[in-house]
Amino acid sequence: MSVDISNAILVTGGAGFIGSNFVLQSLAHTGAPLINLDLLTYAGNPENLASLQGDSRYRLVQGDICDSELVASLLREHRPRAVVHFAAESHVDRSIADPRAFIRTNVEGTFNLLQQSRLYWAELDDRSKNAFRFLHVSTDEVYGSLGAEDPAFSETTPYAPNSPYAASKAASDHLARSYFHTWGLPVLTTNCSNNYGPFQFPEKLIPLVILNALERKALPVYGDGMNVRDWLFVEDHCAAIRTVLEHGRIGETYNIGGNSERTNIDVVTTICDLVDEMRPQAASAPRRNLITFVKDRPGHDRRYAIDASKISQELGWKPAEQFEGGLRKTVAWYLANTAWVEGVKTGAYRDWISKNYSERGNI
Ligand code: NAD
Ligand code: TYD
């Protein structure tokens, strides 16, 4: 017996930074139901989605993407038209401190989702088979590191992951590719540059520096501060994912980037100036004085840059936000949302900060 799909979407990792922005944006734009499968690790925060309380279109299921029975039963129950897969261990420094969870969630978890999706998809009627999508959310870090003069990463740049995080994401990308080529599962893959914006856990550079600057704590910059990242406002990333989901060609990968390459030291000084402007303290020294160079990350990739011409030419997507405007909005959001900020500074968060930075010295 063949079955047809509903208009629901199964999102994984929807309580994390990008996933929660995606859930909020999707529900604001469509009436389609959304099921969020999230283990609620240290990085998953249901408070990000508190505004959806009582919204019958949204359901949170606390569970593991590695749990094959759970994934199979959610697919059977909701018959989603798409799986949008964000769930991952996502922090490079944690992958250096302890890589095991990265292999489990990013590799095994993605494998399990692909496998259960394939079994579900095989039972669909032809119309539903054609309409179904599995969208795998990945990173530009799979491409390795660029020199100052190298051209930006394109979809044909060879994979050269350098951290356990990047290697686990590269493995998951290859698995996604194989499910399209071997079985025809309608897979789409997106490789995006560094995101910033509301709801980002303050272990990552931008929110960490905003919160430390507010409290006048040291602002840790790894190495010489000249590493370059290509920053994209998270809402632009979510809009790109929605575009690829609706219009992307199956089996293809799409690079997504902000066209905003900045050195880390540039990013940190800009945040200092924004916090000085928004929280002026007449008698105090400029927050730039808090910048502290600390021991570098081992294997620290020097530069990432994305060539996003494929998604722009094929699908018409472009980032709406410039880096300086997006950063201003982001600083303002962290200043305004004090309850959210206090809620994420748990004991586990403090333990990580103390572990990561005490080993680096100087702060
Ligand atoms: P995040 O760390 O903020 O959130 C990850 C979410 O996944 C959390 O809600 C967590 O609870 C959940 N999760 C972890 N393990 C799970 C498991 N086994 N089962 C179910 N849920 C689990 O991550 P993020 O920054 O929002 O990144 C989301 C995705 O986007 C990741 O796949 C990441 O590789 C990719 N990405 C991130 C960036 C970035 O700059 N943050 C850039 C490009 C791509
Ligand atoms: P991060 O936000 O961890 O993202 P990624 O490593 O995935 O690019 O780091 C962004 C850049 O900032 C990266 O070059 C490492 C650097 N960095 C610091 O200099 N200090 C810090 O405390 C952190 C967390 C990152």
C-alpha cells in the first residue's frame, strides 16, 4: 500500500541557534505544521521558541536523531513532506576537547535520519515521492582553509576538513550525497558560512564577546586575531534554506554566504564600539581595552569565504542584511533579552568557559 504526504515539516535541532530561527521564520510565513525533534543538549533551548506556546502548528519532541525507532515513528505519524536537518554538535573548540559526540550525532545521527527517511520515502505514492525533500544543513568548514589570495569556496571545491567538527560534517555530507545517488532520495545540501544573530549560544565568538564586553570581562582573541570568517545574519541563512527547500534541484549542493569577510579582530573591535555606544559609561575606559590575545586554537583555519553565485543565479537568493547592520541588531538583541541571557549561563556553560579559557592562559 502506498501513502501520501502531509504538508508538515520534520525539523531536527530546531531548539538550537539556527534551527529556532528557522522554526520561527517558517511558521511566520506558512501555516504548515512543524515537528521539532531535538535532544535538548546544552545547545538546545526551548526558551528560543517560547513565543510558540499554544500554537497548534508546532510540536517539540525531545529525542535523539540516532534513535531509529523514534525517527521512524515520527515519520509514520506525521508523513512530512520534508525533513530539514539542523541537529548537530556545532562548536569547533568542543570537538577538539572531546570529539566523540560529534561522530555520534553528526555522522551516525545523519545516517539514521537518511536511512529512516529512505524507508519512509520508499512507501510513498509517486506524487509524494516526487514532492518529498531531505534538506541537509552543512557548513563551509568542510572545504578547509583558504590563503589570503585564494578564490572563495565554490560547490566544486574539494573537501579538506581540518577539525573533528568539520570532518564529521564532511562525512555527513558524503552520506547525504550517497542516498541521492544510490537510491534517488531527493536530497538537497547547503554549505553555509559563519552565522550570527539572536539565540546564538554564547560559546561562539560574537555572543561571547558581546556578553563579556557588557560585564567588562576580558575579550579572548585566539592567536593574532587575523583569521577571517565570512559572516551571515541568521535570518538570511534561514531564508536561503527555505528557498533551496522549495526551488533547489535535487541532488545539488548550494553554498550560502554573506559576502562579509572580516578578521576576528575587526569583529571584536566593532562589537566593543557598539556596546560602548549602547551602554555608555562616562568614567570607564573604552571596551577595546578589554581585548586579550590568548593561545591559538590547534589547527585553526585561517580564512573562510563563500562564493554564493550558484544560489543567487539559480534561485535568486541574496542576503538582505549587511554585516554592520546585522551586528548592530544582534548586539541590541543581547542587551534587550536579559532573561534569556541569564537563563543560558548555567553551571554547564560556566564550566565550559572556565575549561576552554583557563587552558589558554592570559585571562
Ligand atoms: P547549535 O549547536 O546551536 O544547535 C544544535 C541543536 O541540535 C541543539 O538544539 C541540540 O540540542 C540539537 N542536537 C544535538 N545533538 C542532537 C541529537 N543527537 N539529536 C537531536 N538533537 C540534537 O547549532 P547551530 O549553530 O544552530 O547549527 C545548526 C546546523 O547548522 C548544524 O548542522 C551546523 O553544522 C550548521 N551550520 C552552523 C553554522 C553556524 O555558524 N552556527 C554555519 C553553517 C552551518
Ligand atoms: P567560532 O564562533 O567558534 O566559529 P568557527 O570556529 O566555527 O569559525 O569562532 C569564530 C572565529 O573566532 C574563529 O576564527 C575562532 C575565533 N575565536 C576567538 O578568537 N576567540 C574565541 O573566544 C572564540 C570562541 C573564537
